[in-house]
Amino acid sequence: MEEKVLRGHHLLCVHGFRGMGYSPAFVEKMTEIVGRVRNDHDDFMIKTVAAFDDACMACPHRGNTKCEASEGSNEHVLSMDEKVLSHLGLEKEKSYLKSQLVALTASKVTPDDLDHLCKGCSWLPYGVCKEGIEELRKK
């Protein structure tokens, strides 16, 4: 079975993604990932990491070893990864069925949790992330 790699905080981003991103290539890659995650008929393995993942490979801010979006950005995204993985009770470098991860997110994450889990994220003020989590919980 094919395996995708997603960093902790991207496990939440996929539910709020609305086509915005850091570059056309990044938006294209996220659109592909999101489409698969949101497809109820497509189940596959996802390895959870606190490191570069499939989406990061298309990001213009990806340096050789760390995120270079801004001063402190690498530490920030790593802290969000750690908070999300801990909140969901997941282990780094472990693989899970996509359906399990989506169900876990729906049951354990509320829109208000994002204020803590995603604190400081530039996308949070748009409100789409909270909307995405709310929609997921209603399914």
C-alpha cells in the first residue's frame, strides 16, 4: 500500500485548506494531498513526522535541512507538529491508516483547540482552518 508522509500540523491543515499557499507549486501539491485525504473512498497509510513532509517538498521556504520562511519559523512549525501529535496521541515516524487519522482528528480536535495548537500560524486568522475542523466534526 502506498504511503504518504505528513507532518503533525499538516494533519489539521488538510481540513481547512482552501487553495491558498506559499507558491503555485505548493498550492498544487497541497490540493493533491487534500483531495486524497478528503476522499472517503481512498484509504492509504500516512507516516506522521515532525520534519519535512510531502507538502514541504513543494514549498519555496524549504531549506536544505529546515524551514526558512522567517527567523524562528522552523522552530515554530516543529512546535506545532509536536503539539498536534501529542494532542492526537500519535507517535512520530509511525504509520497510520488515513481513515484512522481523520476519525481521530474529528473526535479529538475542536475549532477552539486551534488557538493553542496553531498559535502564531499565519493562516489561522483567515478562519478557514476552524471552519474545516467544524465541517469535519459534523460528518
